Amino acid sequence: MADRKTRYLSLRDDIRAFRLFMKGERGMAENTLLAYTADLHGYADWTLSEAGCREYLQPTLTELGDFLQSLKDADLAPPSVARHLVSLKMFYRYLKMEEQTDCPTVELLSSPILWERIPQVLSPTAVDKLLRMPQPGDRYFLRDRAILETLYATGCRASEVVGLKLADLNLQSGFCRVTGKGSKTRIVPLGQAAIAALRSYIGELRPLLDDAGASPVVFVSRRGLGLDRIFLWMLVKKYVKRAELNPKASPHTLRHSFATHMLAGGADLRVVQEMLGHASISTTQIYTHVDRDRLREMHRKFHPRG
């Protein structure tokens, strides 16, 4: 029961993050958002029952069918059941976008396409503008700049950046050790800009935030505590707004941009896959569809009839 309770709390946390995403990046109306969130909270409550999912990140078709049947047994009208199904599909597509699951089960249930598979990407110019937004007048300028530089330099997920430990950094060699999904570790280059930003933050500001040296993580709050991915989401949104960029941009947009810019620069797909921590190269291949301008230019340059 303890394991089930732990998964329930984790699911509630993911629902909270999903709600922020849908409100901030999809512009969902508040009433609709409340309805969908209520649906998902009902799903979370159902997972606590004996009939609930054993693992919500990998629900089986039988488990999802049982959940829908429980709604029908509760005499919900067909439109309400349909809305629950849409809520589930939106939630699991969000989890897939966040690379927390690649479970195809929910896709077997009929529902409209909810958003494009091709990820949103910032241009190199837009990224440069965003990275310049933390200013010396900002109270946590050094930390915020180091966070943005690290996100873009490594292509890491928000959860990986907030989980980065001081012991994971080797600034002299220019690499960091990242712990990703399934506790798998990988080594990722940092780049000169990120190294410089990290050196300034760790040398000047971080000792003031964590004066006791109690926290093992790189990025800490004003009380010396580790950050969470929701804080990182809000921080990026703050500087996206200041830069007057697409308000839908998020920490994951920097990950998408990293991958796209690497491939556009000629990086090998397998290398990008390794740096992103993708288990399957098919996940990385979505970025090959984004840079169409480069593909057209390569075709014109090298094809006999280009």
C-alpha cells in the first residue's frame, strides 16, 4: 500500500505540472482547465483502489478499460466519460513530451489529435536573446544565468538540471554527469559559456545562498534549498516574457532547441540521442523534421537538379 501511496503522490505532482503547462502554454480556459484537472484527480483517486493502475506511467489497456467502466458504473453521461478520456490523452501526451513515459496504450483509445508532434523550437538568435535576459540588477542574476546556460548547453530536462549535484560537475574538463530517467547516468559536455556562468555562480552567489554548505545540489533557492522543476518552469517563463519571445516557450523548448541546433550544425543523430538520454533513436528523429530550411538548402547544394 505504501508503494501505491507513493505513486499516487507522484501522480498528483505530475497533474499539478500538467495544469501549469496547459494554462501557461496552451492557454486553456480556466473552467475547462478545472474540469480536466478534476477528471485527472478522479483518476488519481482511482489508482489508490485495488482495481487501479499498478504503475500509472505504464497503464495497461485492461486497467484503462476498467477505469472507463468505473465511470460508466457511476452513471456518468457519455459526454462526461468522453471528456475524461480526452483529459487522460492530453495528460499522457504531456508526460510523453516531458519524456516521463513512452507508453502507447492510451493512444489506442479513440480521441482527436490534440497537438502537433513536432516540438516548438527557438531560433539561435532567440536563444541568445533569452540567455542575455538575466541582468546584473536581478537579485539572483548569476544563478538564473547559469540555469539558462546549463539548460541550453546540455539539452537536459528540467528535472535533470534541478537534480544536478556539485559532485556531478567537472568544470575543468567541461563535462557534467547527468542522472536521467530510470536513474541512468550519462556524460554531457557543458560548453564555454555554461562553464563561465557556472564558475561565477558557484564562486560568488552560491556560498551566500547556502552558507552552511548543506545542500549537495548545484542550484539552490534563497534559503539554500534545492529547486524543483515547477520553479524552473516559472523562472524560464519570467525571462521569456522579458525577452518578448513566444510565451509558449518553456524549459523543454530549450531542450528541443538544443537538439535541433545540434543537428542543424551537422551533429550525428546518434550523438544527439546519447546527449539527450533518449532510449530510442526514434524519439530523437523528431528533430530531423524541424529544420526544413536546412534540408532544402542541402538539396539545392548537392542534388544535380536541386
